[in-house]
Amino acid sequence: MIIEDQDLGKITVRRNSSTAQIKFSLSTKGNINMSVPRYLPGFYLQRLIRNSKPELIRMKSKYTPQNRLTAAEVKAADKKARQLLPIRLDSLAKQYGYKYNKVRLSHATTRWGSYSSRGTVSLNVGLIRLPDELIDYVLIHELVHSKHMNHSAAFWQEVASHVPDYKNKRKQIAKYRPLA
Ligand SMILES: [Zn+2]
């Protein structure tokens, strides 16, 4: 059931027979979800929303694109990333002739990936949610750091030899954020 509220917008109400509690939460798009007991009368629902309005407005205002994922979604991304990213990295390293020591999956939010002087490739788990071509761009970028530990002209030239439209990829990737 969906309630349209003047101030709060769309509120999705889920009736849940296994609970006696009323719970508000934010959807991944920043809308309010409401979980209520199975037989809660409609008028009570309306009154509850009215009475909780200041609190709900505050809750909605806290929404930022960073918390657009639920804990379960983050967990699923984490699992998939650990399964797939090391395999893809290994395959690209072989294809283009790069070496690294080990790969580490990270939740560091400031960058998608890094390459340490010890040869450790660190990759943010949120990569797995990006389109394949952007994942490959990040992996190749980090692999090229095994030869150039900087972002010199020579570094970008080598990146371009594998990903000719890397500038476009960099632009696209700026629309996403690494996962905490
Ligand atoms: Zn770099």
C-alpha cells in the first residue's frame, strides 16, 4: 500500500503479520518505508504519520546517495566482489603482461583502487556494482601502476594503449561512489 503525503512524498506501507511493532525506514531511493502489524487500522496509520512528521522529515533529510544501499545489499556486493574481482584482475594481468603480489578487497571510500609499492592491488568492493567496462578500466589502471607508480604522461599513455577512451571512463566513474 502506498500513501502519498504532502510533505513526505511517497510512503510505502508493508503489513507484516509477524510483528507487533511499527517501524520506519528509508528506501534505497530515499523514500519512507513503513512496516506495521497486519491489522493496524488505516486511520491509525494516518494519525501516526501525522504525529511522527517532524521526525520523518528529519529522517528523510539525512538521505544521501551514500546510504542508498541497505546493509544486506552491501553484504551481497562484498561477497560477489570477493568472488569475481580477483579472477578478473588475474585474467587482465595475464592478458596485458602485468605483475602484482596480491589483491585486497577494501571498504576505503576515497578511491576505487590502489597499487602499493609492495605490489598489493587494493580494490573497493563497490566496484562490482559498476558496468563491466568501468571495472576493467579500474583494474587496468591499477595494473599499469605496477610499471608507473605515478600519474605521469607515460602512465596515461600506457593506460590509453589498453583503454583508448579512458577519459570517458573516468568521467563515467565519477558518477559512482566507492562503498564504505
Ligand atoms: Zn592511479
